[in-house]
Amino acid sequence: MVIVREGRIADVLRAADAPALDAEDLGELVLMPGLVDTHVHVNEPGRTEWEGFETATRAAAAGGVTTIVDMPLNSVPATTTVAALAAKRAAAAGQCVVDVAFWGGVVPGNAEELAGLAAAGVRGFKCFLVPSGVDEFPHVGERELHEAMPQIARLGLPLLVHAELPGPIEAAARSATWRDPRAYASWLASRPDGAEREAIAMMLTLCAETRCRLHIVHLASADAVPLLRSARARRLAVTVETCPHYLFFDAGEIADGATPFKCAPPIRERENREALWAALRARVIDLIATDHSPCPPEMKRMESGDFFAAWGGIASLELSLAAVWNGARVRGFTPADLARWMCEAPARLAGLEGTKGTIAPGLDADLVVWDPAEEWTVDAAALHQRHKLTPYAGRRLAGRVRRTYVRGELVVRDGHFTGALPGQLR
């Protein structure tokens, strides 16, 4: 039994210990902490036509996500200066259904901004080791990392890294025998496992040298798991995430021209997918976040089916709980595992563990009630993200969100919004 007072969890009791209370019995439904998604591209301001705080937080709430952490790129300006963070906070104010926190960015030339961004409230910093896809957020190399990581270590914040190196990607292009841009096999071959493996090896070396907390975002290649396992044995300060799409889909089911599946790193083979599940079981991978990265449908180049011209990003913020549960339940995992991967660990990554991520006295009453047995088919037109394009369209999923509460306030019930906007900027 969870007792809520003034937006916080006042106590957690066994039903037998509180017989006089008027409590609701949820029966076979699951009560879980609200999900914390630490990898969301909201894109506002500047690219609000891709996604914005209103639509992103509605999608989040519909999927049981009560806190999102916004990535620093795809908005204009990118969150690489204190002024840009202020602009983003101003854009978000007053339109959020769920709580929103922010990552800052590390790009060439902004090292002097890092301390100010930390003081202004960013939860950590994100960088790319390869081109990000937008000009406002260039990638960094070892020189910039040697400058930034000691500062970030002193600030006590994590550095989140898109871990692919250009070298293996360029080598794959030079030696390519593939030429069909519509073939998914061509896109997969263009982003080899070695790009992730070599990038992670480099970052682990820098982590050891600088003592900077390191977080590997969207791990797609299981080839890097032995490196990460070794880093854990050495007690390096490294955490790892993967994404629902890497756990749900596999390369063999992606048709040529099916550009809604394009992302970087790419969705890999079935054996690789199973190895990622095994790494979750072994706790080498700590958490799951969506990397929700929507765009206008025309940017997916569906008319040509050209994987190389299409925008790389998958929209799944509203579907993450069901997509992960769909695979987790058949592999013997439980809702408690989902709570660890999608609530507790991401809250800890973002420094929110004192208020989010678990059901315990004193924490925010951010809660999701969901039915683990209900199966349903994804109707893309009914999703709450700005654009309805998603590779999950038409897929059969298990696990239906029934209610979402933000600090004890009901925001969604059975797919219907209450109109409440209790979201705060963290």
C-alpha cells in the first residue's frame, strides 16, 4: 500500500498493517515508479516542427514516463551554453505534463561553458564522436575530450557519449561491396561493430585517466560487452544503456526501403539482440532509454527508401514500457527488472535518485499503473508524439498503461488526459 500526501510518498505499508484506510485494490495490475527516460530529443526551440515539449511530455505520460531528460542537440540553439539552456527552459515553461530535466553538450570550443551549465542545473553532458547529423552540434575528438573530461569529473557529473568512431565507418565505406542505398544490409554494413567497440575502448581509457563518470548511450553492438565487463571488474565509473528498438527488432526482419527503422548505431542481427538481453541479465547494461528522436515524415525519405539520405532516429517514447516488457516477459524477467532498468537506474544516472525512480517514503509520488497481461496492437495514428511515424506501427505488444500520476496527480487514465500540467523543470 502506497500512501501519498502533498505530492510525495508518505509511507509504504503492507495492506495488513493498515486495515482502517480506504485504499484501492489494483488486483492484477502492476504499480510501479513512473519511468525516467534519460534519452529524449525534444527539439524545442528551433525544431519544434519535429517535436516539442507539449507533444513529447504528452507521449511520455501516455506511456507511463513521468520524467524525461532532454538531449542537448536538435534544438536551435543547442544546449552548449548557459544562454541556450535558458532559452530551452523558457520554451518548456508551462506546457509540460511530466517533469523535464536537461543534459548539456560538449562540442569543440565550449569548455569554458561547462561549469556555468552545471551551475545552471544540467544533469551532465553529452558528446558525439562522429558527426551528429546537425551542424549546431559538431563532434569531438580526443583533444577536446582531454580538455572537457577533467572539468566534468570535478563537477561530479557524467559524460554521456555517442560511442562510434569515424575510422571504422570510413574504412567500411572504402572497402564496400554494397551499393544499393535501399538495402538495409547496406546501412548495417556501413556502421560496423568495430565503430562502437573501438570508441568504447578509447572512452574507457579516458575514463581511467580522468576519473570522469562515463555513460555509454544506446549500446547496439554486443561486441563491446567484454570490454564493458572488464571495466566493471576494474571498478571504472562507467554505466551503459541500450534502447527498446535494439531489444525488440532484428536486422533480419527489416525490409529494404523501410527507412522508419533507420538509426545510428543500427539495429543489428538477432544473435546480437539476444546478447544484449544477456548483458542486461548480467547487469553489464544498466538501463534502457528510448533515444526518442522524431522528425517530420518526409525526412525519413520513404518515397525513395534511401537509408543513407533518411534521418536516423526512432520515435518510441510512448511505447517503451510495452516494447521492453514484450521481450522481457518471454525471457523470464519480471516487472521488478523493468523498474530497475527504466526507473531506478536512469534516475540515478541523472542525479534524481533522491526524488525519482523508486517507491519509497519521501520521494515524489510519480507512479504508473499498468496491465502486464493485456495485449494490444500499436495504432500509430493514436500516438501522442507530434508525428505518428514509428517502426512499431501495427506491432502486437504486451503491457498496457492504465494510469499515470505525477507527484500524486492523475494525468492520464486509460489513454485519456485529465488536462493537468503538473510537470516541473528540474
